[in-house]
Amino acid sequence: MCEQDILLNPNELVSFLKKPAYRFTRDDIIRFIEEKGIEMLNLRYVAEDGKLKTLNFVISGRDHLETVLTQGERVDGSSLFSFIEAGSSDLYVVPRFRTAFVNPFTDVPTLDILCSFYNSEGNPLESDPRYILRKAHRDFTKKTGYRFLALGELEYYVNSPRHDFFPPVDQKGYHASEPYAKFEKLRSHALLLIAKAGGRTKYGHAEVGSFTRDNELFEQHEIEFLPCDVEDAADQLITAKWILRMLAFKYGVEISFAPKITVGKAGSGMHVHAMLEKGGVNAMIQNGMLSDAAKKMIAGWLDCAPALTAFGNTIPTSYLRLVPHQEAPTSICWGDRNRSVLVRVPLGWLGGNDMINDANPGEKIDSSAYGGKQTVEFRSPDGSADIYMLMAGLVVAARHGLEMKGALELAGDLYVDVNIFREEHKERYAKLEKLPASCWDSAAALEAKMPVFEKDGVFPSGVLRNIAERLRAYDDSNLSERLYGNNEAIRDLVLKYIHCM
């Protein structure tokens, strides 16, 4: 990170300490607290429900502050994780200094820090979702030599009383602006606060979904991030969801990341883009084309795709979104710039053209240094995802592809260059393996791939069995068929899971 990046960084700690967040130390945090008059410290952590928890500390002196920042605190693990019994439930939560940010919502100056879980022996909690991601990324880099970078696309609906002026056009909200998009201000506010909390955002925009129902307005938006270390990418998504919910609370509206708001309208996904990097160079491209490493990674994702829904599509309404003609995938395949497939290869500024100078006659900008941003996008996850588990699963599946025999052949077989939902391609569509249609099916898919995720001890087998049991407990096999035409039952189901994860 260069000096200008530090000075312009919206995270107050980065600009004050004049160093990137990954270099923060305990003494840095203490100096910031003392010089900025911070009065409270919040230790934040994510448990089984995927939401941020909070421990509040009034800072009563330097010794107290040093103790909290060094030792963390005890918490009741049995109240946080279903697999921990009350008879021996104490866990430690210990702060990760790189995640520190000034809480933008408190009246008293407050610093928040995300934490990791440790057991009674002081070792990382093996079943902690974030530690599973840490292990997955560590082993991936060790075994393949690549860094795994990721970014999320966070889609959500804002629900408010209906506005009579400049009403939205049903399902035509893509990139709409005020006054047609009523909650652009909330989204812009969220972008700013996410950046101040350390999130590396790319942009925000209104999404396709927009409709009115009775006296209610439903408006869909998206915030997309920039590629970064996969562990940081997960932390950013967790923090961003909290910020958006807090803003909704302040604005007096409701925000939902649920995969489906109602049948027949666009659902909300949480697509994940990823790229491999080696020596600071994007390894997704070779001689101007998608590299073999990228194709092998895609093959691993496709081979594990049914099982990955166990981490990325965790509630019954997830499978009301994964239906044809809603820009959500149903078949296991991939393609270039194709939104009907599971894995999309988006434009990556590889054309070698001179667009900027054509758009600005008289300019002479060398744009060659700005290319090479190629990623691949996994399109099935939604807002119900266990973010740490999902990212860990994608890393493990990518390694599986890089190590799997016949990966390039599988990638070749599953490549499609057409909209597979069109009638003229129904034979091709019929031959493709489909994603699970329910949590029940997802559980079976996970069990079938457990050896891949258990390899080298990344995912504990007990964690995977627990996930499968939770999914199967919904008893939602053939749910779509059972609910077909029953709008009241569908609405009840949507409301039940409106605030997933």
C-alpha cells in the first residue's frame, strides 16, 4: 500500500496510524484509542447464526484495555453453537487487530474489533467457521502456490411503505437512479460506512428487482466489493450486512438478504467472484485467454457444486430462487458472459482496445496497465449463506479442481455458449446435471462429497454432519411442488426466513 493509498484510505485507523490494517499491532490500537478519545470497546464475533454478536467494554484504564486486547474474554459456546454442550461450554474470543474500525452508530466514541474463537487449551476452535476458512486458505496456498482472492456481490431488498411519485417499473430496476430508485441515499450511505469499516467496495447500484404489493414498495439493490484475500473478503461481507441492517433500523425501513421475497420476482443472490494470483500476477489469464489453472478451478467448483449449496443455500426459500428464467442457475455448467450458467466468466478488460481514448478524443492514456482483472463468478449462493463456510468450501473445491485428474476435460464437457433456458436448447439443458432442489437434497449432496471437504482436516467431519442434519431437518423435499399455486403458504414461508443469516 503506497503513501497516497494510506492517506486517502477511508478507514480512520489506517490514515491515523499510516499503515495498512494487516500491520496493526496492540500498541497501535491503544495509541489510537488514547489519542482519539475512544471510550468504549466492542468485541464482535460471528456464531452459528451468521450474525455479529457483541461484548461491550467501558475502557477504565490502560491496564484494563491491555488485558482485554491481549486476553480477549470468555463466552458461553453452548449459546452460540448447537454442537457445544452446556457441561463444558466456555470459549475465548480474542481480537484480530487488523479488523478494528470506529463504530459509526454509537453516541459514545467506540472501537469495534472482530474476534476469533479459542478453546480451553488456547487452541483455535476447530469447528469455528472462520478457522475452517483460515485452514482452507492456508492449505490451498501451501499445496498450489496460489493466493485465493475473492469478492462478494451483496444483493438485498429494501421494503418500505409505497411511494406514489415516480413509481418503479416492475422488474426493471437495474441501475435505476433517484427519483425512480427511492433508496439510493441509503445505499450510498452504506458504501461510505462499509469503506470506513475497512471494506474494499467496488460500487453500488439498484438491481433488477422492483415492485409494489398492496401498500408496500420492494426495491432491490446491490453492493459489490473489490478482490482481496479470501479471509478478508468474508469479514467484509459480515460487517457490511450488519451496517446495512443498522442503517435500515435508523431509516425506519426493512432490509432483507433473503433469497426470495415473492414468487415471480427476482431473488437476491450473493454471487462470489474469485481469482488466483501468483507473485502479484493474475493467474486466470494465459496468452490473453482463460488459463488452464482457471479452467481447473472452475472444474472443481462444478464437480462440488451440489455440495456447495449446503454452505451457500441454507434455507428452504433458497430453492425457490434457483429456478429457470430468474437469472439464477439451475444446471451445473459454465460459460463466458453467460448469466444462465452456474459459473460465469465475466468481461476482464482483456480486449487490448483503446476505449478510454475513443471516449475522450484528444486523450493519450496508456490503458495497458489497467487490464488483467479477470475473475470467475460462482452464481448459486444467496444471502442465507454461512459466509465463512461458503468461502472455505469454494477454496477447497478450487484446490480439488487443480488436483483432480481430468479437470480440463470436465471443464470442456460442461462449457456452454448459449442461453440454456431457451426452448431451442432444451436437449442440451436436459443433459446437464441439476443443482439440488431443496435443503433435503443439498444435505445428501454434501454427504456424498464429504471426503473432499475433510481432506487434510480442513472441515471437521462432525461439522459437516451437523450441517447435513440441520438441512435435512427442514423436511422440504419437493417443497416447490407442494407449494405450487398456494400464495398464502409461500408468503408465510418467505416471512419465516426474511432475516436469514
